[in-house]
Amino acid sequence: MNWYVKRTGQALFTLWAVASLAFFLTRQMPGDQVATYVDQVIQNNPEQDPEIVRSNIVEQLMIDPNAPFHEAYIAYFGELLSGNLGWSIEAQKNLNTLMAETVPWTLFVMALATFGLFGISLALGAIMAYKEGSLFDLSNTLLGMVTTSIPYYVAGILLIIYIGYPEGVFTQYFPVRYKLPDGVDPGFTLAFISGAIRHATLPALSYVITAYGLLALSMRGNSIQVLGEDYVRVAQLRGLPDRRIALRYVGRNAVLPLYTSLLLSIGFMLGASVILEQIFVYQGVGYWMDRAVQYTDIPLMMAIFLMITVSVVIATYIADLTYGYLDPRIKSGDEGEAY
Amino acid sequence: MKVKPTEEDTADDVRTDGGQMFDDAESTDVGAVQEYKEVLYEGLVAPAKIAWSDWRTKTGIIILGAFVLIAILSDLHQNGYTILNDFLGIVGSPWELTKPSSAFGCDANGNNCVAGYERSRQPFENWQTPLGTDPEGRDIFAGIVWATPRMLRMVLAGGVFSIAVATIVGTVAGYKGGVVNTVLMTLTDVAMSIPGLPLVIVIVAILDPTNPYLIGVVVTINVWAGLARTIQAQVLSLREQSYVEASRTMGIGTPSIIQKDILPNLMPYIMVNFVYSARRVIYDTVGLYFLGFLSYSTIANWGVMMNWAYANQGALAPSGPRYLIIVPMAPIVLLSFGLILLSQGTDRLFNPRVRTRHEGDTVEDHEMDDDDSVQPAMA
Amino acid sequence: MSTHNTTNESGEMYSASETIIELRNTEVVFDMSRGVSRVLDNVDLDIRRGEILGVVGESGSGKSMLASAMLDAVVDPGILSGQITYYPDDGDPVNVLGLSDEELRRLRWEDISMVFQGAMSSFNPTMSVKGHFVETLEAHEYDREEGMERAHELLSDLYLDPERVLESYPHELSGGMRQRALIALSVVLEPDLLVMDEPTAALDLLMQRSILSLLEGLKEKYDLTMVFITHDLPLVAELANRMAVMYAFELVEKGSTDEILQNAAHPYTRALLNSTPNLDAPLSEMTSIEGSAPDPVNVPEGCSYHPRCPLADEQCVAEAPDFHDVSSSHQVECFHWEDAAEAIPFNIEQPSSPEEGEAR
């Protein structure tokens, strides 16, 4: 129980720390979007009082960029705690709405990629270890090293150019832009579900093909090591079925050290969505980062930052809990070297 | 028995009185030289030999070496020492390095190109411009070579920065334990939870860095956290090892224990993670240039060429000029492939378990392991 | 310690009993880059039903290979050859090396079982102790309920709290508890023969003793035959009815414990006894054996012990000795067995039987 309390406290602390850091940093951004916007409004409607226009905007934004740091900080976090992310001038939208519209899509791609990535890597790595030294092992080792050397966005570009565009079957099934087919509305319909999956496939694939190699090679190394452990030999002598030894003995024990990789890859993938969603014109949360920075839309930037961090923290939290379940040594261990 | 470096072999003959057991300073002139030689051999020559015997590290070293060589030559050229072109002239190469600005091949409007140059030439058509030219007549290969020194500077800065921070944080936290450990590891956990790229984008927008070393550091601003975790866990187990405990009991100071007993055992992790950080620097800087988050005035990075192809030339559009974006991606992949090869080979270099398994003589290990227990009588 | 006088009882027992497993010309060979490594060389051994055989040898003498050979479980590049025959309680003799994979799978653990040295590393760290028992029963199609009942009983026989131990994960148990749980796991399918390879090596002295006495109880109750392999001669002398001494991958002497202790005929065995730490003996009288154990690729010609043996002569260098009968229940592989006692006197008087010294 104590462990859960501690873990939850840590998660909350992380959220607070990252949010504060982001708040501090975004206030250092050069350029003043409010001023630009006020000028714009005044140009169109010269009869309005600039001061009133300005105060209207600031009210919507929740924070006055010109307010002293501590006042702005308290005001902003007060609003956050009451569940209000603010308003984006750039998107012309309430940020709660915008985030609700975008975050699930990013998480969807990430979940698809994570499951694909781990499914492929773990199975492949284990098979390679069992067939150590065979042609299968060697060729996959080489292939893994080559694909690992490709940045995810390069893979994305190659997928767009060579799979997405050539006239033919692929474009039809795996579109290279947008998150849904035209005219399909969210809902529990076949068109929506299949559309969402098809549109998310290529972005997710860009992660998977560029990350599976390293993970598969680690899995291979771990499996080889576990295969040399006494308990595997004893299990064989006890006459256990090979399947059980492969899954319950080798697989389970070889996967555990990859846990840190899982954690890091979640953060990495969410960060990478900033680039990937851009080239796939996939309007998730990362897609808006470019606009936010370009137009110094601080509330938008803060919201994106917070959402991505919350996602990482929650994913890490879930992964931590699962890990305790997978490795019995953790929970009873005094310090709980969970990572 | 363990990896602890032993000086005893060299200094044995001099130390006759027990009281001066640990005082090497005055003991040996000859020994010191000998010792350095040994350290040099064990630390450098021997691993290098093993590294060279593995095809992966060998290929990796060749690839990285080629990049370093190109970077040096290109850098010299950019500073007025045209050794590269002198050499190319002697060999009679059709290509030579020129600043990849549009003014060179063609005029500002991209017309009236100098003889031999033309706009939008495809790769492998003409050896004067082996990788083709862009719509402004710029030599793409020259652009790649031109950007190489800056790329390597970023890689070096980012790699060194991240492993330095990781090693310091990880070692201190792991060795000191207690409050120091808690504070440092909480910090590390926070850093691990920050989504790296968005943070970097914000910092880049604030600082607008152009210095390659600064860019390298900014990009790895939280990359160190993952490695620091690994190192901390490693140090935690190392400090309980009996030879470390022995050093502590003898009253050897913490810095010296960390330096002599702990760090050498961390080298594998440090080496391998240097490579991964370096790879991360390549990915992220190119990505940032590619999307235009990092500002540029000339072809400062391969990502700049990609950005230009993507944003200005519509290279990703169905019938866009694809070669413009594909060609600059090649050196990115090649450079990271060199790094990956090196790390995979290094991994084996430091992992005797994987190594012996391959050599296939497990027999003796087995027999030895069996009876590791202390048996005074039969020694 | 309440050890009863096993010598008399078992003396009768094994003289009357038949063989349970028989090894003939058993060899294990590894093909290595440095040459052929013979880690078990031409071993002949009969193990009798109901006895406890102690196999003693120093580090790297091939005793672990002997254990693996009995289950046809030599690790991979090793090649096992020779004749190993298992005589079940009822039914025909089984040629162990000629079994199919499935038959061999059944023979292991159901008829011949094994306890390994490292109890920690013998358990899957991510599975409860109970899981190990259940999966073993299931793999061999034993009745699960009955089997678990037996597991409970075995664990309590070994002075463990069955419920607690079964629910635990390996890392939650102490070394001694783990080792006992491993012994219970080895016996849960009711084998006839239990081979133990250094089962107590990692434990402290007190725990070693208590495990030994538990093993004796277990043997009586479940009618087991035991092979106890160790480097620790005094330890096994307390337990075993009969002993076999290994040197350089072959057996050099075998006989009843009494005869070996009092009248060892091989110079190596005598040196071994002299080098054994004994509380009664002053330290100055302890001697170590000069030289070191041979390398498996490069075993000396002739008698493999000749480079370290004070009795060695040309004959020992030229040819390998055969077994000579010292008595009907005591054989030794040495040309000079008759002179050994005189040439290498015991530095202290060996007790006639270790139990007598303590129990009375």
C-alpha cells in the first residue's frame, strides 16, 4: 500500500514540476502574441479602444503576459486546478475542447505503435535467441541494425513517398494524411473504426519499423542470457513442455530488463508526435505544437506540454503497476528498484 | 578476481615493508612507466584489437572515420585551407567542393547557370554534381559535405554532455545513497517524464541557438536521465562488491574509490550510451531543422535541405521532386548506422558472457562455477 | 545430533540389496578448439538400492559431470557415451542412453531426480514455489491434488511451513529454506534415485548439518537411494554408506565408508583425508596436496595422479592402473595400494566411524 502512495505522490510531483518548468520557459518566449492580435483587431476596427480589446483577450487567456511572474503563476495554476486550460488565439478555440479533440488521437497512434512494437520485438528477439547463430538470426540482426539507424520521420517520409503515393492499392487503404476519411463522423460505426485504424497505420508504422530493431536485439541478448540460467536447465530436466519454458521461464525473465526501454519509448514517442503528426498532417496534439511556437501562442503551448506530460506520467504509472505484477521481487523489495 | 586493476604486479619488488603497502608514490619510477604502459595496453590497445576483430565495430569505425575525415577536410576548406580541392584536382575528380549557395551555379533567379551546372539535375547523371542539383542549381553533394562538420560538432557536444551529466548524477546518487540519492533520482524521474522534443522546441524558440555545440547540448537536455538511472542502479550493486568494501575499509576516499573501482566498471554503459545519445542528437537536430524550428541562413544542416525540399519544393506531394528530400536523408541514416554498429560491437566487447558462449567453451566455466565455494584444504 | 548408528544397519542392507543403476565405460567428451576435453573418463559404478553413495572429489574433477550423466543431462556440446542401465523396482532394466526423448523426459524426475547446487538459481525468480510444484506435477500427468498433498507432507518433513513456503517467491526464502524446498520439489514425483550435486555447498555449517539429518529421514520414509556429490569429505562421511573418490575425471577408489576412512588405499584419498580440517588436529599437522588438478584436455599419461604422488615410479608413468580389490567391498585404482598406508600415514588417528565419536 505504501508503495502505491509513494508512487502516486511521485507522479503528482512530476506533473507539478514539469508544469512549472513549462510555465517558466514559455514566459521567456520572444514575441508577444497578444500585442500582435490586438493590433490586428484595431486595424480592422479602428473605432475600438485598444485597452478594452486587450483586457478582453487577457481575460479569455487567463494570464496576462505582462503580469509579474508570481501573480501569473498563481492565477494560471488556480485555473488549471479548477480544470480550465484556457483559450487559444491561434486555434480560436477553448483549449479544453481542442485537447479533447486531439489528445485521444495521439494516444491512439502511440498505443497502436507501442503494442505493435513490443509484440514484434519480443517475439522476434526470443526466436532469434533460440535460433542463435542461424541464418535467420544473422539476417534479422543485420536488418534490425539497419532499420534502427533510420530516424522515425525519415521512415515516415519514405512510407509517404513509396507506399502512400504510388497510385494503387495502398493509398486507398492506408492514407498518408489526416486522421479520418472525408465525411466520416466519430461514432461507434465500422466506417469510423476502420477509418481511424487505417489512417493511424502509417504514422504508427513509422515508429515501429525504426524502433523494433534495437528492442529485438536487446530481447535477443536477454533471452540468450536467461537460456544459460540454471533454472531453465532444471525446468528442462523436470520435463516441462518447451512452450511453457519459452514463455514462463525465458520470455518472462528476459522481458523484465526491457522495462526501462518501454518507459523511455513512451516519452520518446509522444515527443516525436510533434514531427510525425506534421508530416502526416495528422491533427493530434503534436500537430499543434508547430503553430503554437510559430505564433507564440503560450496557452496553446502550455496545454500541449501539459497533455503530453500527463500522458507520459499516466503511462509510466500504469507501466510501473504492471511491472510490480510481473516481477514479484519489486513489491516486497525494500527500496523497490522499480526502474 | 574482479576487474579491479592491480598495481601489485609492478610494484611488488619494491614494497618490502608492510607499512608502506599502499604508498606507491615514492616506490617506483620504473614501475610508474610500466604501469602506464599496462594501463595503456589494457585500456586501449587490447580493446581496440578485439574491436577490430569484430566486423560490426570494424565497419562502424570505418564509417565514422570517413565522416570525421570529410568533416575535417570540409572544415579546413571553409576556413580557407583548400586541401580537399587540391587533392581532388590532382586526382582529376570532376567534382570539387564549393559553397552550396545559389549564387554559384546560377544567378539569384536560378537562371543563366554556369556551364556544366544546371538546375534540378537528378542524382548520378553527371559526375560534376554526383548527387544532382536542386532547383536553384546548388550542388547537393557539396551541401552534404558542407554541413558535416557542424553535424559532428553537435553530436560530440550532445554526447559528451549527456553522458557527463548522467555519469555524475548516477554515480553520486548511487554511491552516496540516502537523501542525495532520493533528491537526485527524483530529479531524474522528472526529467525522464518530460517529453523531450516539445521541451527542446520551446528552449530553441527562446534561445534561437546557432552555435553547434550549444544546439547539441540543448537537444540532449533531458536525454541523460535514462542513462543516469541505469548507472545509479549499477553503482548501487557495485558499491556492495567486496573489493569496493575493502577499499572503504582501508580508508580510501570516496572520489578515489569512484574513480578507481566504480568508473572502470561503468565504461560499457557509458560507451554504449554515448552512441545512443549521439544518435538522438542527429535525429533531433535534423528533425528540428527539417520542421524549421531551428533557424538557418545557409545550408547548415542536412535537415535544412530536407526542410527546403519539403516546405518550398513540395517534395512530399504526389509528383514532387523526391530526390531532393531522399538524398539528404542518406547521410543521416549512414551516420547513425555507423554509430549503431559501433554500439552493438561494443556491447559484445564488454559482455564476456555473450562472448564466451560464442566461443563455445562452457565446460571449464561450468566446472569452475560448481566448486566456487571455499575449500581451504584442497587449494 | 541424534544420528543413529547407520553403519550396522546399512551394512546389512546394501550387502543384500541389488543394483539400481549401473554405469559402464561412461565417458563425457567435449570437442574444444584446444583439443578434446574428456571430463568424465571411463567410469564404472554400481549404485545399490537403498544406499547413500558419497562421491568425493576436488574442484574440476568431473563429479558434476557424473551427476549429469546419470540423467543423460550433459550440457550441450558434451557427448556422453558408454552404458547406463537403470533397474526399476518392477519391470525390465532400462538402457538410459537408448531412450527416446519422451521416455527420457519421464525417467527424469519420475524415476531419477536431481538436486542442484545453487538453490537460488534453480528456481524461476518470477514464479511462486507452488507454481514450480504444480507445473511439475502437470508436466508428468500426476494427480494434482494428491501431488500437492505429498508436497505439503514433504515440506513439513523438511521442517518447513508448507502453506507459507508454497505461497512465497524464491527470493522471499532464506538459503536453507530454498534448498529444502528444492529437495522437496525433487522428490515430489516419488523417484527411486535422488542425485544431489553439492546440495549444501552454499549453506552455513549449521544448516548443512540439519539438512543432512533431514535427508536421512527422507531416505528412510520414502525409500530413496541417494547419490551425494561433494568436495567435503567429512560431511559425506557422516551420511554415506559407501564412498567413491574421483580424481582427474575418473574414479580412483570406491568402498564402504568405514573402509575408506580407516584404510584408504589410494595415495590421493589418503592425502585428501590428511588435508581435511579437523577440530581435533593441530593446524600444523594439516597438509595440503602438492601440485594441482590436471586440465581435462591434458590429463597425464599412465596413472593421472603420478605427478603429485610420492609413490609414483616408472610403471605409474607408463601405464594406467586397473582396479585392485582391497576387499570384496573396496576397490582401488593404484599399483602401490599395498604400500600407501605406510608411505602416507594419517596425521591423526581416524575415528573408526565418525558417528561413534559424536553420538556416544
